[in-house]
Amino acid sequence: MAQAKTAELSDEGRQPEAVTALKQSAEKLKQVGRRYEDSELLKEAEAVEAQADPGEVLSRENLVTKCQYIFKIKMNSYSAKRHQR
């Protein structure tokens, strides 16, 4: 969701706000990754944070693909943790 908002802000020419939103998204991923000790989610958070470079052009297509990837990771992690119980 935050990444879709980031793409929208970037498309509107509001690059500084898009970078801030992307950094916030990365921080939330880190928090969840630490809480559940999920190394893949922490790696993904680092990748999202790396995309928050103000000089990098954020596009809707790239962020939608990344959002789908994050969703897949979260679902796999949730499924694995659920089966461990």
C-alpha cells in the first residue's frame, strides 16, 4: 500500500514525499522482520530502503512489481510460521 502511494506521489512530481513514504515503508518492514525474526523480510526492507535514494526515479511499474514481491514474501513467511505451530 505504501509503495503504491509512493508511486502515486512520484508520478505527481512530489519526489521528496515519495522518498519519505518509501523510507517509512522500509522501517515498517524492518519492525515486522525483527518481531518475527524473519531474515528474508529484513533483506527486503533493506532493498526497499535502498530504493529510497532521492536521485532514483520511482516508477509505478517498478513499485507494483516490488509490492507483489513483498506480498509473496509476507504470505510465505506467515504460512511457514503458521505450520510451525
